[in-house]
Amino acid sequence: MRICLTGANGALGRVVHAALLEAGDQVVGLAGENSVATSNLDLIIAGDLSDPDQARAAVETAARRIGGFDALVHLAGAFRWLPVAQSSPDDWRALYAANVESAVCTIQAALPHLAQNASIVLVGAHSAQVAGAGMAPYAAAKSGVARLAEALSVELRPAAVRVNAILPSIIDTLTNRRDMPEADFTQWTSPAAIADTIRFLASPASRAVNGALLPVINPAV
């Protein structure tokens, strides 16, 4: 399969990218301006995907490189723990732009390049289902991603394009371990497990799955 992967050089993106390549897929990754090139990954520096012009330029470059897409996997996003009383409208706008607007602009740019029976996979958050303290701005943005997936799954059905979103719990990354050293890491979800789920949703094996919001959590939780 030909796959466009955003957020490809992040902690999760590198694992997903490697898993897709191992499965035999042809992958072009879109990465942020501060990303460092990795020799075994085909990366395009995408800039700000919440900007329609930058998203279009990056996606069109990716489409030319591999001749269109059988799947778009949008991992790009941002997280910030922020109590409501300490937040500003700019904080809310920044998380909305990073998570929702980046998805909208990337999808709009990719639509002309999607093959028939293509798949779009978005990343919401399990913590957005019932938001806890400090999670309101992030959960609101990720709730927007979930609503985007639901609406698009209906809008794109006539074009035979499926849209689904995964809802991972806290992901077991080095950054999260550093930021939450007292947490029980065994309760977290591994990037490899998330990569397996994304691969399934991107592939024809999930051809009957559309509009799903799929929790991806450690079964021991």
C-alpha cells in the first residue's frame, strides 16, 4: 500500500513508520520543521499542517513521490496538561489548531490523491471521553478529532473512502516516562500495539470498518 504518514518523526510516528515498512508498505512521512532526518525513513519537512497552503504543498510533494495514497495516517498533534483556571484562549486555540485544524487541512489536501477504497486513520484520545483535571483544552481538541472522523466517514462514503480514529490511552514513550516518573508504566499502551492497530485500519483487512472510534488501551487497565 501507498501511505502518507504525518507526525512521522515523533516517538509514535517512528514506530508506526517502521511497522508499515516492515509490512511491505510504501510510506512517505511528513514531519515538522524541527525534525531530524532519519536515514531509513522517507521524510518530507511539512512545516505547519494547520496552514492550508503548507499542508497542500507537503501532501502534493508526497503524492508525487509515491503516485497517490491508499491510506492517510494522521498522527500529527500536540498535548499540554493545563488546568482551566490557568489557561488562556490562545492555549485552547493552539491545541485546536495542532490537533483539529492540522487534520482538516491535511485531509483536504489529500482527498484528490486518495485511491478508491482508501482509508483515513486519525488519532483521538481515550482521555477525551471523560476528561480529568488539567485535560480540558486537550480533551476538547481531541473530541473535535473524533467528531471529524464521524462526520467524514459519512461524507466520504460515496467516494468509497473509510475514516476511523483510534483513541489511545497514555502512550509508553521516553518523554512520558520522564514527565510522569511516578506513574505505573505497565498501565500504559505501547507504541507497537498502536502501530498494529493503525496498520489494520489502514489496510483492506478493515474494509468493513468505517466511522469507528476505537479505544487502544492496555487490556490490564
